Amino acid sequence: MKRAYLVYDAADAKVNMAFINQLVVSAKKQMIDLQLVLLNDFSVPELVEHCQDACFVFYRARNCDYVTSLEQANIPVVNSSHVNALANNKYMTLQFARTLGIPTVPLYQQASDYEYPLVFKTIDGHGGSEVMLCQDEQELNACQKQFENRLTLVQPYIESNATDVRVWVLGNRIIGAVKRQGRADFRSNVTLGGSIEKYELDSLQMDHVLAMQKAIRSDYIGMDFLLLEDGTWLLNEIEDPVGARSFYDLFDEYLPDLLMDYLVNHYVNVTIY
């Protein structure tokens, strides 16, 4: 039986243990011994040494240094360091998407352009926990002081009725999309109390998603777009690792099996001619 590793931060592993156990079972059906590794227990060199026998590493954390070192040791990693770095830097994500002609949420480049209300974010936050709506300069100054040791960005507030679309992409396949709407908050994250429903992408939206995927060559990511009242959308961020609670709630396909089928076909059962 071949061996693979599933890498999590300890805190994230604790809240995702049901999903982790499902992945382990799905891997076993593919004759893969998938072992959980907690990132907190290893330095970068130690993790590389530990994973030397891996047919792949499914990396579900955000520290790109580990991914880069695994790649340098010729250990297959899902997702790549390029995807991991891009997904965990909202500024880089939006700049990259613009080069592809994908509509994005605008960025303020200088303070003289600010108009209130505006949105203040850390560039590497996730789950909506470090996204603040500032009504005036005083509130903005408070946010800047709170995160003075972090990289941040400032964006115009765009009215979307607290609605966005999360799209899951596995390889070249869009496996699902949901519309999320916030409740009593401008953020739409389900973990913050938002509601969800299935969403059908139109052909242009599919083109945007697949253009982004093709350019970054991701394995498994989420893309989040603000959904405007006129039906158009703007890329807000991409997620790696991406959560899938909404997928479980709304779709019949069993995600752990989908993921393991993909990973085995792309990283284990590979024929070289």
C-alpha cells in the first residue's frame, strides 16, 4: 500500500476531524495509506524528511515555506507553492486575475482616493474574520492600528446585498457553486451566519473560473465572487485550503471520494511515455 500525507495546522485539524477521517477512508479504498500530519509538530526540514516516502502530500495549511521545500525535494504537493502563495495574498490574487481579464473587486491605491464606507482587510485573512467595514476615517485608523504589523489592503464598499458565489474547482472541473447571503452583516460567510443555495453559473462565469484555474494550474481550490444586483460578479478572493461545509449540505457527490479519485489519478496512477 502506498503512503500519502494530509497536512493540517493543529487548530484546523481539530475542527475538521470528521472530514479528515472521511478522507482517510476514501484513500484506503484506493489502496493509499493517508496519514495525518500536524504542521505544529515539524520544522520545515523535519516535514520534508518525514514525507520522503509520499506519493503525494495533501497540504491543508497556509504556510508556503513548507510547500516550497517539499517541492524542492521532488515530493508532489497539492496545491503547489504558486497556488498556495497566491491564494493567501488577496492583493496578489486580484492583480493576477486582472491580467487575465477577470473582473475583480477594485483596490484603493492611495489614501487620497478613499471614499467611505470602505472595506479594510488583511491580505492573508480567511473566513471573513479579518474583514471590516469602516464608516469613517476614525474606524479605519482603529483597524490600521489593530493590524499595524500585518499586510493589509483597502477597497471600496460595493453593494451586493451581502451576497457572493463560492465555486469549487477540482482540476479542470467545476464541481459545484453556491450563492451565499449574509444575515445582518455585509459579509456572506456561512461560518458567520449566512444562508446558502445552489447556484448555476452562466457561460461567461464558467469562462472566468476556468481561465483562472488554467492560469494557476490548481488542483483543488475555491473561488469567491461578489454577486452584484445586476447579475454580474467580481472576483473577491481564492481559497487554499478551501472549506466545503456548503458543498456537503447541498450536493449529492461525496467530496472525499471525488478528491481521492482525482489525487490518485493525477499523482499515483500516472503513466509516463
